[in-house]
Amino acid sequence: MSPLVQNLAVLVLAGFVGFAVISKVPNTLHTPLMSGTNAIHGIVLLGGLVVLGLGVDGVFNKILLVIAIAFGTINVVGGFLVTDRMLSMFKGKKPAPADEEEQK
């Protein structure tokens, strides 16, 4: 079997397993799970930058690597923004400065 077919098979199987695992996660665990996956994506980005810095053969491979790093960066930043927004929903609202003066 060719390496391309093997890699595609691993990609498809990983997609199915990932979907099966994530669909079973309860809503209360979504935010911690998202934070953990953001940390893993950060490690993946670091690996991509290292591979790019070591020198990759072929222009097509370099273009794919840069696109992957760009999409990974968008994913990490967006994930942290969503996590921060979700966590801020659980914080109590601070009274406005005008309300503090009226109470005195």
C-alpha cells in the first residue's frame, strides 16, 4: 500500500474517532476540554515552526506547511478567545461606578 493511501486512511480514521469522542463530551466539560486542546495546538504550531525552520524540501511542501501554521494559529487564538468569553459568563457583574456613588 502506498504511503499516500496509508496517510489518508489514518486521517479518515482519526476524523471518525475524534467525532465519536467529542460528541460524547457533556456540556460542563466543554470549556476545560477546549483549553486543553488549545494547549495541544500550541505544541503543534511550535512543531510546525521547527520543521519550517529546519528546511523542507520542495516549494509545495513549504506552502502547505505555512498554510497549516496559519490555520493552526487562527484555531489557537480563536479557541482562547471563545474560552475566555465562556468563562467570563460565569463571573459576577461589577456594579457601574454611577451605582456606587448613588449607594453612598
